[in-house]
Amino acid sequence: MDHLDPSDPATVTEPADPVGTIARRTLLGVFGASTLGAIGAAVLGMTGHGASAAAANIPPVHDPRLHPLPASAAATSVPTARPGGPADHDSVHEAATKAFPAKTQGQGLQELRSTVVSGVREFDLVCGKVKWEVTPGQLVDAYAYNGQIPGPIMRVTEGERVRVRVKNDLDDSTAVHWHGQRVKNEVDGVPFITQPPIKPGQTYTYDFTAGPFGSHMYHSHHNATAQVGGGMLGPLLVTPKDPRVDPAYDKDELFIFNDALGGLTINGKGFPATAPYTAKLGQRIRFRFMNEGQLIHPAHLHGLTLEVFARDGYPLPQPFRCDTLNVAPGERWDAIVLADAPGVWAFHCHILSHAEGSSGMFGMVTALIVSA
Ligand SMILES: [Cu+2]
């Protein structure tokens, strides 16, 4: 990914960037429309549709099958000859990588609004079916809270009383479990153990006191393989009453794995539609890793160090450093990354079949872009 130059002012992003939209714009600026066009034309040329690329006024790419280059030029030329050969392989990889970050419809992890009524923080969640765009043009039937995958961020404070109204607009029953919270048993969200299922059309109200603090989750606990796998999950972030229990950080980011809906995703999107994380040199970024899937996913960050300080919300007695952090289903891990080296650092699941194949990178791949 060294084709991006983070020292280039075009890649500098504002710290308050909401979920990578600025990075997307600036990255596109770096690649430039002509570059993207050339990549598109290269791919089209390989598959024999070069004429339409030319008609679209995309800069021409040499097709050596039609017009062989002199040997000296061929040595430095891009996509060469043989369909299925190494050059094809490279051009497909290049196109997949340079499409990053690709635009898709639908954005998960928006802050969920709440209101405080008589000292109780109230939220509304609506369960519904949606079509979710995982990668450009890949629309899948999904379940969502408030139309988002992952669901919106619920942010509460340790010890605060919380009320969540859950409206079921699905054709199926559901229930919500507050994963990691020490709630009273009757609001634990398990149908036929602690409550009846929430039938289609019904609204069910959960009432609990938030705690312990840390990075937690909410998700369906009914037909969960389908419903959680299909998108019914979200983060429940409990701010500690005493802020001194957390290390200092400048940015707070979520990194949620899932592996059912539309394949292998980070925050509901597959590469190249995953959003890059951005930081300025010297910033400290808190990453909250969560796994809502069926498989383990080791998160690997190139070039920088993860300082892991909490597991499942609980502060570690002995924080540790690593660059590959295994995140098992249901787990949450919190880590600080000091952005002490500029660059576009690949950040991906290190089960290789979750990240890169014969057509290039896909699935659980993103990047942390550190600008000087
Ligand atoms: Cu994985």
C-alpha cells in the first residue's frame, strides 16, 4: 500500500472525521480519477471490453495482445499479455486495493440519541429488515437495529439507570441481550428463560442499571445465528464513573468483526468498502475490538503497537503489548495505539483466507492512516 503518501497534504485528515468520510475523499484525491479510470480500463482490457472504456474517455491502457510493445517499453509496462498469468493476477490485486475505500450505501455505528426522563436514560431501538450493501453492488437481505449494521452506538455511564424500548418490526420474534452487563436476571434477554420472545409488532421495554463500565455489546438472543449473523448487533459503551480508570486517548474507534452477513466484515462492510481509520502523528487511538461472528479473528496491525488494557471491559492487571490480537466470538478487547509512525498501515484479520485471495484483498481488511 506504499502508493499512498501520508506526508502528502492531500492525505491529512481532520481529527473529528466522522467514520472515514474525509479519508475516503482524500484517498480518492490521492489516487485521482484518472488513476481509477486507468485501473478500470486495465481490468476492462483484460476481459475484452476495452472499447467501452475508451468510449468513456478513460486514458488508454496498452493491450499487448493487440499491439505488442517494443522490448524496452514492455519491461516497464503494466498489464502484460497472458490471461491468467502473473500480470493478470497483479492487475486484479491492484484494482481491488485501489478501490479502497469504496463507497457503499448504509452506515452503521451512528450515535444513538437518548433522552433523560426523571433520571433514567431512555433509548429506542427498532428491529427491521433491510437490504445492506456490504461491498459495492453486493446487496444482502439483513436484519438491523434502526436500519444500521452494526447497530447504533448506545453510550451510557456506569451506575446510570437505562431504559430501552425495543420495537419489533420483523416477521420473526426476537429479544435483546445486554452482553457484558450485570443486569438483573429478568432483563437478561433470553426467551423462555427470562422473558417471552418479543413477537412481531410488539414493543418490549428493558430497564437496567449500567455496569460494569467498558466496551460491551447488545445483540439478539433469539434465533441468534440468523439474527446476529444477519446484523442484529451493536456496541454498548459504558463510560466509567471515574475517568481515571481509562488510559488517555485522543480518538475512540470501534472495530467489530462479523462473518455471516455478506461474508467477512469489519463494522458491517467488506474490503474495499471498509472505512480506514485515521490519525495524526502522535495521537493515541483507542480501539474497541468486538467479535459478533462465529469464528476467531486475530486483528493484526502493521507497523505500530497495540497496548492492550482491557478484556471484556475489565481492566487488565497487567496490560500487554502485541501487534496481533486474537478476538474470539463474544470477546471485547480494548487497546491503545500510539500513532508514532506515518504511513498507510494495513490492519486486517490474520486468518489469511479472511483477508486476501487470488483476486486480491477482500473481507476483513482496512488501514490505519497516520499523517504527519
Ligand atoms: Cu478472521
